[in-house]
Amino acid sequence: MENRRKKAGKHFFAAALVIGVFLLCTACGDRQKTQEGTSYKIYYVNNDETKIVERTYVSATTDRELLFGELLEQLSHISEKMEYETLLEKEISVEGHTLDNGLLTLDFKESYKNLRGTREILARASIVRTLTQLPDVERITFTVEGEQLMDAAGEAVGVMAADTFIENAGNEINAYEKVDLRLYFANEAGDSLVEETRRNVVYNSNISLEKLVVEKLVEGPKMEGCYPTINPTTKIVSVTVKDGTCYVNLNGDFLNQPYNVASDVTIYSITNSLAELSNVNRVQISVDGETNISYRENMSLNNVFERNLDILDR
């Protein structure tokens, strides 16, 4: 009788052990399922407002609109350890959004303008870097109560991409660097391009090299024998790069040409200069966001332009 009791006890213990292991595996499996999905980086501003920090978020959501809501909710997340600041809150919230041909427009409440200086730049970079991970979202623009967001200098911020914002080493926000640029301007006749090399150009590394190139082209040449190709009153709305294509968005002044320069000289002044950068293979030029127009009636901006060496003055 005693032996039977011992055997029954052993069988009960073994059965309990098997059930316990099964339940443990099931629980682990359920936990593993909750971790399945796509990983996203959520970017925040650190408490010192000197740099961007990131946190990984996993979502199983595949619907873009639902995922958009999830990422916005994560940007509103409050750090338990107070390691970073909450970016979106009741006072600074997204009131509406539209997606058109890869361009996501975010409309904020008027109180967004309370963000100033470095904090605004870092907050904008964090939001753009986070939301450009959404499917079909390549570029982002901000509006405030339907009006285009302006920077501290009164210039339109324009279209931004994840690589619009350059992270600097250390905690310096307004770091300066030196770079050599190869720019192309018009010859005296205005029918060909000539090269101008600028060495040790000092620039604020918070702007991209692509935008720096366009700024210098609008500014005009410094070297004798080179002549301007772009109306000097032209404003740069935005300059972004995606998959080797540089998107240059200029205001309407670009269409007014005060110089005796052929239209293709102007177009390839921009294209060839940008193509000198290692990450640019093609250039798409737009005017106030529109490409379905012609530059001086014979150069369609619907085209994507590539480097043209035949137009150089030999």
C-alpha cells in the first residue's frame, strides 16, 4: 500500500511538472507574440535641450493611419526616469495631417510658436525623424493653423526629410565646419558653364551641404570670369535628398531671370553643382512645390536632371 502511495505521488509530481512546463512555455510564447512586429525609433529631446535621444518601439500595426496615431502617442510619452522631454502635449499638438505623393503635412495649434530656438529645432528634428519611418512618407512639412511654419529669421522652414538634420559630435548645436565646394556658374556669354572652386568654406553644420550649395549659387560667384545664373532674390524653400535625388524647392522669384543666361545653363548650374556631392545623382527642381511648369518656357521642371558635362565651357 505504501509503495502504491509513493508511485501515485511520483506520477502526480511528474504530471504537475509537465503541466507547469507547458503553461510556462505558453506564457513565454504569448510574451514572444507581443514582441513581434516592426521596430521603430522614437526620437526625443534630452532634458538639457542639447541633443536628440532615441527609444525603440515595436508595433504590430500595418495600417498607416493607425501607426501614425501610435507614433504620435509615443511622442507624447512621458519618461519615467525623466531622461527626455515630452514633445507633443495638449498645448503643442497635431491638429490635422494630409499625405500627398510622399509629402506629409502636419498642422499644429498656434501654441507651437511658443517653441523657440534650439528646442524648436530639436523638437522638429525629432518629429520628422520619427514620422518619416511611416510607410510612403518621404518628406514632411509643418504648418501652424494652416499657415506655413516660419523660422526665427522669418523664412519658410519648408519641406524636411530625416537627413535634413545633421547630428553633431558632442553637445554642440551650432557647430561650424569647413568644406571645399565645386560650383558651376555661367561664362561671359551666358551659354556655357565654368567651374569655380571654393576652399575652406565655413558653414553652420545644422544645415545640409545640399542647401549650402544652393545658397552659394543664389549668392553668386566670387571668381573673375564667372557670372551668376540665378535671380539673387530667389528664396530657398527647401532642399532635401532621397535615394540619390536632390529635391530643390525655390520660390517664384526663380522664374524671373535678370541675367543674359540660357535656361539650360541655369538648370545645370544647379544640377552639376549638386552632383559634385557624393550622395546626389539627380536633381528635381520645383517652384513653390510645383513641378508641372516650365522654366523660361523651354525647360520642363517635370524632368529629373542629371549631370551634364557637354554644357561646360571647354
